[in-house]
Amino acid sequence: MPAGSPGPAAQSARRPPPLLPLLLFCVLGAPQAGSGADTAVISPQDPTLLIGSSLQATCSVHGDTPGATAEGLYWTLNGRRLPPELSRMLNASTLALALANLNGSRQQSGDNLVCHARDGSILAGSCLYVGLPPEKPFNISCWSKNMKDLTCRWTPGAHGETFLHTNYSLKYKLRWYGQDNTCEEYHTVGPHSCHIPKDLALFTPYEIWVEATNRLGSARSDVLTLDILDVVTTDPPPDVHVSRVGGLEDQLSVRWVSPPALKDFLFQAKYQIRYRVEDSVDWKVVDDVSNQTSCRLAGLKPGTVYFVQVRCNPFGIYGSKKAGIWSEWSHPTAASTPRSERPGPGGGACEPRGSEPSSGPVRRELKQFLGWLKKHAYCSNLSFRLYDQWRAWMQKSHKTRNQDEGILPSGRRGAARGPAR
């Protein structure tokens, strides 16, 4: 709480009432029908105070009311009866109330301060507003999904909570001419956001700012200057499909469709992929996908479920030199790599002879090439061809080497060896 510790009246008001429910809206000055209308008045009526302030209020019974007297009157705040020591009679028709070190209002519509007769009937009511003036809004960010609209959001202030109803208005205008305009569609992507649906100009900068106002004052953000073409974004790429690559145990193929919203506009797009193991929360991001709509992930664990997401960044819209804004990630798509057919450590099975030759300069270079590929997701057609050619060559090489080293049926081994000497 910005102010110090609350006084006894404020503390009493903070405890929930044992029997009476809290009023949802502030009781205004007019008393309820049938409760002694026009018999008393509270002063000041509907005051607005800073947190930590004190309040001196009075409830005065009309002198021309038969039997009217301040004796037996009492106060409630939000339905909770205030301690009698906070009140004192000023004269026969007036009861005073002193509240110190007030906390922020429990409801933005104002707290209910009510003066009651001896029998509990309501004589008069007042709204008590206790809070803070708004702080300067900041962190304005805007984006467009079709170059005709604009959505913006902001942060309300360092502390945010004012305890009073605070109105936020998003204003915008063309930078060098034109009048101020006010956004009308609020709360579109959160509590502090607004959507301008149409009638925006291209190739001309806009000035955008936010004004905050409540009963204690107003504040204005810094002005954000932007061109619609520089803040274009899209929906996430649709139709993301993840599938196995034949029987390759360490790879998955990812394909998607370009976002349709900007298909009629001249632009380029770049994509990012991220993926994680099923039981992990850590994502690995692939940055070098460029403008393709497919990619092969390599170096994965065999027999493992992966979740994959894709997002898009449009850029070069009508020649704009600034990068666009990344879209949200697509919904996660799951797929699993094939299980390894090779025996694991301690499996007790023997790997065929000659299946992994380990010498020779050509073999060493190929192992280096494979190691590089397995550490990266590779997305160019050239990489696909090189890798697939290498796999085919290795399979053929293994068969030839097995034959040369005598992994033949037993009847043919003796013929291959020739007569013993």
C-alpha cells in the first residue's frame, strides 16, 4: 500500500461483515424509499481523496422533522458498522465522523458510507472514493494483420492499480496533418488494448498515444510513431504437418502452409521452427528456415515423441526495409521418430562385422559431414540431396565390404578361401 498502515476506521472497514453482504455499487445520497426520505444529509457528499488522507464527515438530521435528533445515529462503511469512538455529536441534530489514514476503495465505483437511524433504517448515503491519480501509460506496441487495421496494447503504469475507475483512451492521428482520432473497440486482446478496424492510410506515419483519466487526475503516454507497413504480422502458419522420413530414426519432416491473410500483397516471409521432447519444457529454435514451407529436423532421438511449432515473419511489404512482427506460434503438432533397430549398450547382441568402417580419409570426411548435419535442422534441397546420396552410398559400401570380408554362407566361404596349404 503506498500510504502507511491503515487507521482503526479503515481496518474496521476491511473486515468482512458477519451478517450483511457488501453492497456491489455505491449508495448515493438519496436514501431508500420508506426509510425516512429527506430526513438527513451527509457532508461532504461523494468526496474523492488520496490514499492516506483523513475524512471529517457529518450526518445532519433535518430540524423540522418531529423527534429528529442525532442521538442514537451510527455509521456503516461498506455494510460494516464503524466503532462508536470514531463518532461524536456536534449538536442535537448532527453526528460527526473522523476517519484517518484511509486505504484505497474496495470497489472502483466507490465505498458506501451510510448514516443510520437508531432502528437501522438508512437516513443518508455517500460514495467515498479513495485512490491514486493515474500514472503515465507506457510500453505501447501495435501491429496490423491486413494493412487496413491496427491493434495496440499498453501497460497502465508502474503501479497500475489506482483503486478508482480509470478510463484509458487510445488516440491516433496522421503525423503531419489531420485531427485526433479516438479508438473505439477496447479490450480486444486484453484489458489494456484497442483495435482500429479500418480507414488507415499507407505510406504515411501515424502518431499514437494513450491518455488515462480518473477522478484524481490524468496522465498521457509518450507518442509512438509508426508506419503501418512496418508493423505487419500474420496469423500462425496453418496446416502444420510433422511426419517421419522413411525409416530414418533421427529425423522428422515438417511442412506447413503460408498464412493466407497477406497472399494478395507483395511481401516476403521468413519462418522459425521450434521443437521439444514430449516430457520437456525446453524448446530448441531453428532460425535458418528462410522462406521455405518445409524443413527436415535432424539429430533427433530415436523412438521419441516431439512437439513442433512454426511461426512467420512477413517483411519487405511494398518495399518496406524494416522487419515485420513475428506471429504467434502455431498449435503444437506431435510426431515420434522411429525406434532404433541397433542394439543399445549392454544389449548382448553383436553388430555385424564391417558395418562401421572407421579408417580412411574419405570415411573421416563423411563422418564429419554427418556430424554437422545431425547437429542442425537442414532445410535446403541441396542438403537433402547430399545427405540422401551419402546414405545410399553407405548402404552400398556396407554390402560390398561385407562380401569382401567373407560374410557369406558357410558353403561359399571355403570356396572363397581356396585349397588349404
